[in-house]
Amino acid sequence: MLKYLILLLVSFGAAFLYKSWGQGSTAAKNVQTFSIKSAVLNESRTVWVYLPLNYSKSKKYPVLYLFDGQNLFDAKTAYSGEWEVDETLNALKAELIVIGLNHGNEKRLEELTPFVHEKYGGGKAAVFIEFLTQEVMPEIKKRFSVSTDRKNIGIGGSSLGGLTAFFAAFEHSKIFGRALVFSPSFWYDSKVYDLPLNGEQKPKLYFMCGDSESETMVAEITNMIDILKNKRNYTETELPFKIIPKGNHNEQLWRSQFSEAIQYLFPETIKKND
């Protein structure tokens, strides 16, 4: 477990030390950023915005909020490769807005953990979700044409971001109707298995991990799926769980599976070929 935590810190929390020498931006032209001064976080934070190729203010778009914004769109800001969210959605011609939330570098572990670990600390995910729901989401609503119906609002992430996306989907089920849960760090605290008991609504979920990420990853997600079936009456078909053979805990894995996850979670946003 210590080795796994070190991987998390090196891959994400220490990303602020990374320099992409000679690397130009790889973000598509329909990706933009802005800075928001947060009273909740007591600092400014960068927000990334992907707009559909045919974006029009005359319609309302579903929106997906993703953690670790540095790694989603641009190789210049990513620590070990980007997810290529923009290239993937452009290829799909998806009518979906995606918002990337930058992590706080050395604060990442505390921001993306809902519980305090006796050894590793953390436990401020509720504060980060407050930043999202009380500051970012109203700003996005002012600037862009987004749907405000929970069924059209998703949240997602990988690793600690996957853990916090799952947390938010149940703690704030009246806000988030869908959740992309990649390689979630369910190991962080056993209280995570109580989360499905929270919330009045049942979010639409998509689980994915590689079988080479850790010794316990597959078993932890399987355990959570069993709880969701028994405690919240999810059916087998409502809980897709894709396991990637030889898949490791990195952006390459999450990039490779992003398209399939979007097509499951937001099928109505995909433009069908004529």
C-alpha cells in the first residue's frame, strides 16, 4: 500500500514540479481556461472548459466535471501524458461540455479524500466539492449554456479523483446524476463502503480499472458493486465494470477508456453518423 501511495503522490501531487521542456500546448482550439478566485479555497484556481465543435448558445448542453484538470487536455501541463479528452470528444462529435478542475498540487491528497486517514491525513473533499458546487458551477452557468438538470450533470475522475467523484455522486445526488469512476482509491478508508447509503437519488455509474494497478483494486470495486446491488437495488446492467488486462495506474489507461465511458454515460450526446 505504501508503494501505491507513493505512486499517487509522484504521479499527481508532485506534478507541479514537472516541466515540459520544449513541449508546446496540445489543447484543441475549442478548449479554454479561466481563473477563479475562490473564497472557499482561499486561493485562485484554474478551470478548463471543453466546448463542443458545434457549440451554440441557443441550446443547453450536458456537462461533465472532471478532477485533475492539468492532465485532461494538454500534454504541456500533464505530468505523464494527457487523457486527450478534447481529441476524443471532437472525434465523437460529442455535444457535451467538459469542465476540468485543477488540483492543488501538494494539496491534492487532502482535497480529493473524503475521510481523514490515520496515517496519511487528508479528508477535505467536502470542501473541494463546496468549491465546485458553490463557486465553479455558478460561474460555468453564467459563462456557458449548460443544463442545470441533475440527469445532465456528471462528475468523474481517476484514482483519488475517482474516489471523490463517487463520494460526490452520493453525497450530492440531487446535483450529480452520473459518475465516471476510474481506478478509485477505495483503499483509503473503509468508510467509503457506507457512501452508497447516502443520497436520495441513484446516480448512473461507470467503473473501470486495470488488473495490474494494485493487488486489491479489482476486489475493492467488486465489493462496492455488491453493496450497490444489495443496499441501493442497482441491477447488474446498471453497474458496468470494465477490467483492462495488464492495465496500469496511469494516464495511458484512463485515456484509452475515456471514449467508451462517455458513450455509456452520455450516449445522447454522441452524434450518429448519417
